[in-house]
Amino acid sequence: MAELKPGGRGARAGARQPGAGQPGAGQPGTGRPGARQAREDGTREAGAGQGGAGPGGAGPGGEPLARVTLQDVADRAGVSLSTASRVVNEGSRRVGPRLADRVTKAVAELGYMANLQARAVATGQSTMMGVIVHDIADPYFSSIAAGLMEISHAGGLLACVSSTAAGEAGELDYVSLMRAQRARAVVLVGSRSADAAATAALRAEIGAFTRDGGRAVCVGQDLLGIDTILPGNAGGAEALAGALVALGHREFAVLAGPDRLVTARDRVAGFAAGLAAWSVSLEPRRVIHGAFTRDGGYQAMSAILAAGGTPPDCVFAVNDVMAVGALARLRADGLAVPADIAVAGFDDITTLRDIYPPLTTVRLPLKQMGEMAASLVLQEADQPRVIPVPGEVILRDSTLPRPGRH
């Protein structure tokens, strides 16, 4: 966030400075001579939480336009500084409609803009809600972020979204930045990693943020000691495995995602447990790890095909974007889905509407999960809350059973 710096008061185009032996120039509606007398350095300071910046730019002679302060607004409206502050900052003490209208008109005429950093210093918090996701290009994260932004905006918060693939290290830096900016809240969307030390460091930074008055929410595993939206990763994958076996599939491979991510581990473990419940085994050599991306799915599917031997009946990709990559790889090899190999995913991202054949998956209510996370930010509680979100198996054409399999 760029720092707003005051311009020179004496540089205002057309401003009159009181000369020797002259009375100070009064302001419209103030009745107070010299109300805008310039300081020696040509600037006028605004109180903490009251300063603002005008539209910027330059005057007719190329000189920079001066910064518009809340005192300017008060002078133009003919009210006290405290009255102008209550109107602009929507304070608890109400201002009568006549005075409020005058202040609002002065704000519009002068182009006043509140200095949010100064206000955060004065009040201890801003209206900013920092949101960090692992990959904004992944519809899983963008759908959750959309729900977050919708509810946070209605609650008077400004969601600032950042994307990092650096895991807890990137998240720690972001939380630290939000703490320095006195953000109202941070929301971390994405899987925790298997790095216990990194998770502990992130948890400590979040603790410092919340002790300073901030709110923190996680969409992922319950490992940070904060309000958490907990997707049903293991349970959803287990239910999917049972449904695929019931369709007649018996030989499986798994595109397992990054081994360090807890989400990927949970989905693989849940899928294996679901197969075991039907006395179907999952061979370790057919669990292929790769990036949580379309290209990661393409490469992992390539490894399955390159292994030789009898191909699997069905391939489970631990997220939908990997499944999309797997479908592309199978098309490149001339293999039909599901006639030659069936494919299933997880998440039910919106882009699946354009995938052929329609992809079997586990549906998570992604936008609703974002809305739920924002609601936790806005509704404080004494103890951290954990809200489980179960997955729903959605069977589509990509896993239709082979003829003769029952």
C-alpha cells in the first residue's frame, strides 16, 4: 500500500497568503480570520485518523496540488473538526442531518479522501481483510475468494486478496504485513503442509496478530488454533471410492498431488480406506504424486501410462484441475473416457461445466465456504470454532461402468 504524503499548502493554485500588515484570509462559512494560514514549511498537518488526500495531480503552473485535510472540509462546511470527523468516520455520536449534509457537500467539493492508514493508527484497526490463497488461477481458490469478498463487502470490510505458492513461509510474511497494516482480519485459504515447524511459526505469528485485536480464520485443516472451515477431504474421498467400486471398477490409480500437503494426504488416505471397505486394494506404485495443477495431472497421468502392464479401470485425481490434465493426456494418447479408463476428481469447480465427458467428482460448496469464513470474521466468539463441510459425491459420465461390469 503506497504511503500518502501531504503536498505543500503554499503550493495550492490561487491560494492567497496573508501579507505583512494584512489580516489572515478567512474561509467560506467559518467566520474565523486566518483559519487556513500556512505553516512555514507550506504544509498543514491533519490529526491521526483525520487526514486525507485529494485527487492529486498538479496546478496550472505544474506545481503539485496541496493535500486536502479534514480541517479543510470542516472549514468549508462551517463546522468543528470533531463534527466533520464524526460524519466522515461514521462515529458513534450522530450528527444532525443539516450539518451532515454540509459536511458531505464539502467532501464532494474538495475531493477529500480519508487517510486510512492514519485512521488505523488512531483506532487500532482498519477496515482491511487480508485474504491469502495458494493459487488464484485455480477455480477452487477463486470461488472461495468470491464468497469471502461478497460477505465482507456487505459487512463493511475491504478484502485484499494475495496469492502465494510458498506455503506457510509466504503466509507468515503476509500475516506479518497485515499486522503492520493493522488489518481487521486475515483469512488463510488452503491446505496446511506436513512441515510442523513452519506451521508452528505461522501459528505464533497469527497469535501475535490476534493479540493485537485482529481476527483470523482458516479454510483448511484445524492446525492453527483459530476459527476454521474444515472441508471433508477424507470423508468425501472415502465415499467416492465406495461409489466407484459399486459401479464395477476394481483397478485404481491415484494422481495424489504434492505429498507435503495435508489436503492431498487426507484425500488419498480417505480413498484408500473407501476401497479397503470393499476389499479392494490400492497398489503403492499406482499412487503418483505431482503438482496440484492441470500440468501436474497431465504429467502424473503420463507416469501411469508409461508404467506399462494392464492399465487401471479408473483414475482418481485428488483435485479437479489435475483430473482435467489427466483427461487431456488420455486424449493425446487416443484413449477414450470412460470406455478405456474412467476418471474422477474432487471439488466440483465451476469450469467442469465445459469438460467432456462430464467429470465425476466430490462437490464442496466452495463459494459458500468463503461466505462462511467471512461470517466467522464478522461474528466474534470467545473460543475458536471449527465448522465441518462435508463433500457430496457427484457421479457423471466420466466413470460410467464398462459393459459387463456390475
